[in-house]
Amino acid sequence: MSIEISAKSIQPVRLTYGNLEERFGGKKPSSRYQEAVYDVQPTANFQYRPLWDKDHELYDVSRTAIVMEDWYSFADPRQFYYGTYNIARSKQQDVAEHNFAFVDKRDLLEVMPEAVKQAAREILVPLRHVEWAANMNNCQITDECYGANFSALAMFNAMDRLGMAQYVTRLGLLLDGNETTSLDAGKKAWMEAPHWQPLRHAIEDMFVLDDWFELMVAQNFVLDGLVFPLLYDRFEKKLTSEGGATIAMLTEFMDDWYKETERWTNALAKVTAKESKDNQDLLSSWVTKWGDRLSIAIEPIATKAFGENGVNELAEVKQALLARLAKQGLAV
Amino acid sequence: MSDKKNTVFLILQDNDDARPIIESVEQDNPEATIQYQPGMVRMEAAGRLVVNRETVEENLGREWDVQELHLNLISLAGNVDEDDEKFELAWN
């Protein structure tokens, strides 16, 4: 008796969900990212307007001056949804934990020059308040934005900011043998020291912006585009050259995070500016407005961090930021 | 395929992990034919077939090690030239 084995191919009737079939043609199976993000947010049948805002629906495209034909035309280059985001962050968290444990175990901060420690206390530790503000701002964006691939990513971003504020806090604690001395001093500097006040003022003005996309530009495009390259990259390189490589080890996440987040903001700027001339003009004017405001606000901190070189360093960082955004189609 | 002797192919499992790789092969090798068979995907080309790390990373949205290709690899034909940037099949 012979047995004939033949492979029989069974084609599924549908490869993906109806909404994705409409978008992508349904010839290929959808990725998990597409399934998790596209069209998730309700778009119709909002029975009541929210009590706190009678002019808008619960989800409303008119909460920003930016107009998009399709709010899902933007795709995250990192393809973050709950699963991929958590996998990526959990790996990074393992590395960061290991770094902290290593520094603690080997007492690496003990051997660091006191001047470097002091510089970290004065420049890096107050940044935990900046991160907290960034958390607030991204929660605000999550609340008001339109489309699941905006709200999900803004929320992930907000959570990242809390994480980074915690890393800075832990750095502050490690610097003083688990005493809160430098955290308290950092809070005091943030509230009172003259060189932090322009930035605090600008950030508090951002808290009350009405247009969530303007807030997105101010916070995630401009402020991050200045603070991260200037302080977590350039300033830490300076500290490293002065014997503070340990600090860079403890804030490695911020550096990696910014490089990764840049891809998101680039894609966002590109898609939004390409949509229409009006969008492009609006984005460009916001970048110019906040670029000017925030670079003036950061200048005293840059001077404190780099001495007389500070103004130059900041100008270079700002130039790089504007060049990057211009490449995405903004007129800046 | 004009010259059958010259054909190289790469066969991957037809699953979620392999899809970004298959897409990248499609993008980077316009000449290649892609055949969907039960449970696997056969990518065939005359002379040369390349999987570029950069393209896969773009499709996948994260960093990708070229060696991850082997997790979903079923079969291949051709001499392999593999480094950090690409996985290339050709007959030397």
C-alpha cells in the first residue's frame, strides 16, 4: 500500500480586518502594529459633549489648527504598540538597572572628581523637573489629540518621561549616598535660581497652550531637540573628559531614547507638513516661535554648563535641530 | 528564469517574523519572484538575491541582526555572503 502525501494549501477567506483591508488592500496579512493602532479610536456617535468643554466632541479634530485628511496617514517608524513598546523598554530597563547596580557596587561615584559631581548636581539633577513637565505635556497631548497613533505614542512618551525623571532622581540619590541633599538643592534651584527661571517660565507657558499640536511641536520637537543633544549628549561628553564617565553610564537611556524618538518626530513633521501648505506654514511658525523662545530660555543653563562656550554649543544644537526639521519639509 | 543553473533561492517560514524580511527582499530585488506555498515563502532570483539589514529594520521598526534571518530560514541555494549589513546569495 502506498500513501500519497500531498500538501494542500488552504487560502484564508480574509487576511485581515475590514478596516485594514480598506486601507491597505487586504492582499497581505497586516502587521501587529497595524492591527493594534489603526482606527481604534471612536469617530462617531458621541452622545454628549464633555462637561468641561462644550465646544468640542469627546474626540474632535478641531482641537488643533492642523488639518489632516486622514489622521492615520502617519505611521510610527518604530511601530510601537503596547507589545513592542514594552519589549523595547524592558530591554533598556534591564541595561539601566545593571548600570546602576554596577556603579553602586564598585563605588564608582566615590572616585569621581568633586567638581564633576557638583556640575551634575547643578545641571542634571534639576532636569527631573523638566522631565516631569514633559510628562504633563504629553499627557495633555494624549488627552486632546485625535487618532490612536497619536494618543498611544504620546502616552508612551509620557511614561518614558516619568522613567527618565526617575533615573535622574536615582542619580541624584547616588551622588549623595542616598541622601536627598542634591534633590532638594535641585528643586530649590529650579524654583529660585535665576538661570533656571526663563526655562521654567517657558515650560509653564507650555502647560496652558490651547492647541495640542503646538504643544507637541514646543515640547517634543523643540524643547527635546535642544535639551537632549545639549545636556545629555554634549554636556555629558564634557563631564566624561573631566573624569565623569560614570554619569554618562547612568544616563545612557536618555541618549538612546532621544535618538529613537527623533525618528518619530521626523516622521510626524514630514507627514504633517506634506499634507498641505497651511500645515507647513503653521508648523514652521511654531518651530520658529518656540525655537526662539526656548533657546533664549536655555541660554543661561548652557552658559552655566559650558562656561563661555555655552552660547556656541547651544547655537550649534539649535542649528542641527532646524536643519533636521527643514529636511522634513518645514520652512525654518 | 532564463538560465535555470544560475538560480538562487531563499525559503522562509510564512509567519509574522518573516514578513518584514520578505517585504525587504521584494523591495531590494525587483527581479525576484515570490511564491507563497503552504507554510513557506520561496523567493527566487537569477544570479543574486540580497537581504539588506537597513531595509528590514525600516520594515520592522526596530534594530535587526542579520543572523535573526536564520530563525525562520527553511532552505536556500547559492553561496552565502553574510556580514553585519546584508545577507547575500549568489553563485560564485
